[in-house]
Amino acid sequence: MLVLQRKAGQAIVIRLVDGRRVTVHVVRIRGHQVHLAIDGDRDIPVVRGEIARELVTGDADR
């Protein structure tokens, strides 16, 4: 696992094996909350961690 430290207004870029990129921007930090903006192709799924776990386990409350 890579751990990075970023300030508001900074970003990280994730390059996929096919050459496409996903950019994660730190928009705002307020207390213990970080607001992120994520840029990437629409066909690259981006979901919150708890949603990803539900998709894997099939444990979603409906």
C-alpha cells in the first residue's frame, strides 16, 4: 500500500495498465472529512469502499 500526504488543491494521478489515467483531486479538508474529486473515463467504476464491499459480499441492505 502506498500512503500519500496531499493538501487541498493538490492531486494524485493513477495510471492504469492500458495507459488511461484517473486523477484524484483533494478539493477541501474540513476537520476529519476530506472532499475528493475524481476524474477518469466513465467506464472506470469508482465507488466508496463500503459499497465495493457490499458488491463483493452481496450484503447490500435493500
